Amino acid sequence: MFVKRSIPLLLAGVAGTVLSGGAAQAQTPAAQLTTAGTRIDNTASVTYSVNGTNQSIQSTTASFVVDKKVNFTVVTAQTGPTVVNLGDQNVVTTFRVTNLTNDVQDFLLDPDQQNISLGLFPGSDNFDVTSLRAYVDSNGNGRYDAGVDTQTYIDELAPDASATVFIVGNVPNQAGAQYAYNSLHVIAAAGGQANTQGAILVSTDLNLAGADNVVDIVFADDDSDGALLGDIARNGQGRAYSGWHVAVNNVALSVTKSARVLADGLGSANPKAIPGATVEYCLLVRNATLTTGANAITLNDAIPGHTTYVPGSISIGTPGTLGVACNVNGSVEDDDADDATETDGYTAAFDGVAKKVMVNLASVGGGGSVAASFKVTID
């Protein structure tokens, strides 16, 4: 279960900086550090003279192993929030984890959401993405590939190497949703065995004597996001922040209605709107916003006076040529409200009491259009 934490202020968007004291300390490249576990031996040479005879001896050897200096950074690898639409699946925010430890390390990934009133972006957090999860970029292309990027922890990250991590989730169809903040919480873990998630590192008690044959674990991460988030300096953890923004809450949707006399009962080449004539009404729905679809569209059209609805005449499909056909390859809809067998995303019904046609369109994609038609006879 991912818990959404509530704090009054987002302190920073980068883990690996001193948030309470200003500028970050300069970092020495991990490749320049002696690798943890390296044995360092030292022996002294002594010369002396006895009655004019020069002598030399060697001291005993003093040995110790280099301890592990655990350090890393977590940063947001994007500028601003990821722009999304309501209902989008597998939306992504991107982070980068860099290992500054003098050894190969695993890192555990803990994505969560933050209820933040002030911080990286304008506006307040007012919705949650669902199915929140974190994956490592497996092929290094910097793009989340569903089914390809499946690793949920960073495995065997070499000193000075970086890994890209994606937080992935699904945007709900929530009216008024604008901002959702998230954070990537990273925890240092033991490396050394490929394809196996290492155990969380536990620091050595600094009160214990050093210079022995045991590799001590020393946390050197200098970030601090405050005790409320559980991330303080030198705890082997880091955190960075990002989020999602629903930038479009409306689209340029238009509905154009037209009428065309199909037949007047007299066989006229150009039929006229006389009593007994059949008239087709056409409703053309256009979405002029190219980047965002419109969902759950409902059209209600009252049958005008002096006309009678033609049973079974509702058709929905791709718009046809103006003045020739309302729609092409249209699906004929039944007149009842039972749409259990519908599979094309279009449903319709005729209400004989209210004398109106109701058309339901699951969605009209960005830049798309759909046409619905029905027929009446003139009384």
C-alpha cells in the first residue's frame, strides 16, 4: 500500500543537497575513491648500527580494509510536471539515481504521492494517480517502455554510474483534477550479487573502533528532506519530487445539425418537404483540440412538432460527404435503452414518452469527428 503523506511545504526537488544549510557539498567522483574492502598493508623499515655494523629490520605489518562510504544522489530528470489528460494510462515522471559510493550498490525504490500545498509547481495537489509503481529504465533510452522496463529496483550500480527511474501510474477520470505530486524515495541496499535484490544497508555504529578487517558501513549522504518525510542526512536514503498536471480541462467541441429531405413520396428527383416526406437529421460532432479527447458525450435531440420519428432509423459512424450522406459505415442503433450488446462505443435510444433521440458517444479523440443521424416523417 502506498501512503500519501501530508506536509505543509515542499522543501526541495533534489535529494543529495543540504536543504537546511544552503549549497551542497562538493562530491568527489566515486571512481577516485578507494574501493570498499581494499586491504591496505603498511610495514616500516628500521636501520641501526651495532659496533660499526649496520643492521636493518622490518616492523610488523599494520593492516586494515577500506570501509564503505555510502553516498548517492536522487534528482528529478525533467523540467516541470508531466502534462497528462484525464483517463491516461501509464503516465510517467522521470528521475535519475547516481551512485557515489566507493562500491557497487543496489538501490530500493519506493514511489509515493505527496499532498503538498506549496512547492515545485503552481496550484495545489488535488488528485491521486492510481496503480503507482516504479521501474528502472532497462535499455537506457530514457523512455518508459511498458513490458520492457519491469525491474523494480536498481541492480548492481557501479560507482559514478547513473540509472533512470520512472514512476508510473494511471490518471483517473476525475472532474477538476489539475495537479498530483509524487516523490521517489530511494534506499541504499547491498550489492555484489547480480539479479538479486540486496538487503537494506545498516550503518556501523560509529562509536565502535575502526581499522580492523571488517568493512564498516558509513552513511555519507548529505541530503535532508526533514523528519516529516523520514529522510535526514546520513541515513542511506534520498528523495526527489515531481508530478503530473492535467493541462486541458476542456476541448473545442462543436455540434452541427443539418436536415436533408430524402424522399417526398412522389418520386421527385429533388424531393420537397411536404407532408409525408422523410427527412434525415444529421448531428456532426467535431473535436478541434488535437491533443485531447472528449469522453462520455451525450446528445439529446427532441423530435420537432409536426413530425414523427421513424423507428430504427438511428445510425452512428464516420462523417460522410456533406449533402450526400450523414455518415458512412454507420452502425444502426436500436431504439431501446438496453445497450448490453453494444461493442463499438456508440449507443442510442428513442424515448417515446419524451419524444427525443438520445445518442451516447464513448469518446471523440483529438481532431476526430463522429456523425449521428435519425429520420422523421412530416405529418
